[in-house]
Amino acid sequence: MSDENKPHDEHGHDAGHGHESPPEPAHAAPDAHDDAHAPAADAHGHDEHGHEEHGHADAAHHDDHDAGAVPHAHDEPAHDSHPAADADATAHGDHGHEDHAAHDAHLTPADATVAAGAAGAVGAAAAASSKQPVWSDAGDAPFEDIDATPVYARGKKGRRKGRSGGNETFEIVKTIFFALLIAFVLRVLLFQPFTIPSASMEPNLYEGDYIVVSKWSYGYSKHAIPFSPPVFEGRIFAQEPKRGDIVVFKLPRDNRTDYIKRLIGLPGDEVQMVNNVLHINGQPVRDVVISEADATNMYGMPIIKARETLPEGKTFTIQDYGPGNAADDTPVFQVPEGHYFMMGDNRDNSVDSRFDEPAGGVGLVPAENLIGKAEIILFSWSPGASLWNPVSWFSKVRPSRFFTVLN
């Protein structure tokens, strides 16, 4: 153990020496260099007491430490490591007169910190200059300097890329979900599209017309929801339909098939066909023939168009094949409460309320089966158009019927 690391007593003496009187405050060099250091000591004002043996010099230095002096290394290896100090025979006296070699051998903590900082800066500069650049003229430098990248940041780009792919998939799924949700809400509460499958509503609706039905017109029942789930009975926000409306409803005998007809009889009405003339509550409905086409239908019957006016003043065009057909004369139909009487505008080519359910007809339609009111023809294609035949999209299109408001 070196002298400076030995335990000290309360006066700063080495525990291994039996000196009772405190040494001189001046610093003395080790005995091994007394002869060489004597002139220097005289030059600095040291008397003969400055040349004490090595143990007294160490004790003196420890006293200086206790008094706030700067710590120094005075063991033998220290002198060996500073040949400049030995050659000049430098002795430590008053700190205000230390020479440059002494400062090199005995640095203060502040000086040591400055020196260490300078050395660190030089080392950092050397390390920076030795690093491989991010890009080189040869193009072989990596995109990322792994050694210089913090551990927590390594592989961050790859992780971000993986998360980005997951986020993108999630966003697509979320977009599809909300699109379907919005379409479902619109279909249930506001509008629903239908395609006309037959000629029973000619001349106002033709087979191949693509129409939009307003769902709020009569309120909502379970049939307003796809697949008619039995979530509730009756109608909510119910509104009475008007005579003459073109109505989409569920066929009463199966509650699944969508039908479209014109509402003719309200609850409490009596409806009857007499000699090809419609009667409501015993009164004939006025009709005026507006055209009689030279062409005939597939059965060889002439096609007659007439303008019919209902009691409330609603006027629309009907189509008829003339008298003598099966539905031109019927019994009186009493419309009960909560039901409606429906007829097609193509009077001799329509299965409607004039035919009872057992005979394959529609019968009277309950209010719960109403879906909505037909409002507009959005698009129209002639029969024969097919989704799988793109040519028919253009050859069968009927642009004159686009955006036709229904009456």
C-alpha cells in the first residue's frame, strides 16, 4: 500500500510513523533526491528543514490536504514517471511559484476535468472522422450505421413498416364496415331500390325500370328491415298512404315477395269492377281514352290507354285490352280496417287484389306489409339486358326514362 493510501490520524500523520510534532508546512522531495533538490530548495527559500525524510514529506502533504491544498502524488513511481521534474530538481514551496513541470505532474481537479474534456473532444473527432459515411462514391455504404444507432432505435424502420401494413389493413376493413353500415341505415330508413320485373304497371312502369322507394312515407314495420325479422309488430311512425300512390309491399300470402301496385281502396271503401269500369263506393271512376294503339299485345288484343281520375282528383294513365276479360267484372270488395286494395295500371295483365289469395292472387294487403312509396325511375333497360353482357348495357338502355318522377 502506498503512503498516501495509508490511514491517517486526526492530525494528518501517517499511522505507520511515530511522529508527534507536526512537520514543516513546506513540501519536501523524497530522500532519494536530497542532493539534487537542495539547490532548488534554497532558490525557493527553503531552509534545511525542508529536506526531511520521505515520511515527513508525505505527512506534510496530508496536512496540506486537510487545509484544502491540492492533492499530489508523491510516491516513488511518481518521480520516476516525471523525468523533467527530476532533471530540474523542482521542489514544491509556495504554490504561487510552481513551475510548468510541477503543474504537469500535479493537476488540480478543475485542470483534470478540462484536460479530460479536451481529450474526449479529440477522441470524438477522431472517431467521427473514422466512421464510414452514410453514402459513398462506390455506393456500398449502408443506409443506416448500425454501430452509431442507439440500441432502442435499431430496427425501428422495419417495425414501423409492419405496423403501417397492419394499420392500412385495419383502415380498409373499417372503411368497408362503415360503408356497409351507412348503406344499411339508408336502405332501412330512407331509400330502397327495386327493379320492375313485369309489365303489370304499364304504361307508367316498364319491365327493366330501376326505381327508388322512399321508406319514411308510411312509417316502418318489420318489413322495412331486410329479411323481415320479427323485431316488433305493427308500424312505428305510421302515416296513412294516399289513394293513387304507387306502393311497394310484401305479398301477404308469403310475406317475402316484393310486389308493386297502385293503391285504389282505403280502409272502409267498397271496390268493384263493372263492365271494365272501376267503381269506388258505388261511384264509377271517370276515365277517358287517350289512345288506341294499332299494335296488339301477345294475345292479339288491342292496347288501349285511358286517363283515369280518382275521387280525390289523382289522375294517371292506365292500359287496358278492352272489355270481356276475366277481371272486367268482379264482386264488391269491402276493405277492412288496417288493409288496402291494390290494382295494377295494366288492368287486364295484372294479378292484384281483385284475385283472392287461394286463387294465387294478392288479396287485401295489411298495413304492416307496406314497404314504401315509389318516387322516381332512376335508370331503365329493355328486357334482355344482362349484367354479364356488357354490350347489352348500351344496346338495351332507355335513357328517355332516366330520372322520371312517378305519379
